[in-house]
Amino acid sequence: MVIESPNPTLIQTYLKNWDKLENYVLQESSLKKLFTKTYPFNNSMDEVLIKVCSLNDFYSTNIFSPFSVAKLPYF
């Protein structure tokens, strides 16, 4: 198996392919809205918690205790 070295053309190809995947495009746009419009600040625990849970779900990060992650170090 030959793995091509990253280069601008290859990167653009992968980005174009990524932009064709409806679920990823919608997930990214919804996260952007969540982080920049709905909850632009991290002033309360519930705002941080919903962000952690959303990231965990969309990216399958396997955060087993989202509450603990959201709580540290701010709350």
C-alpha cells in the first residue's frame, strides 16, 4: 500500500469529499451554531455540559463522565 504524502492538491481533494458528506456538514454547522450563537460563553455549568455532550456524541470521543469533564476547571 502506497500512502501519498500530504500536499495542497491532496488536501483540497479530501476537503471537497468531506464537504459532500451531509451528516458531517450538518453536525459541524450545528456545533458552530451551538458554540457561537446559542451558548457563546462558558458562564454556567449547563452551557459547558451541553457542549461537552454534543462533542462527545458527534465525535464519539468516549467521554464516560461528561459532567466531570464539564466541571473542571471552571466550576
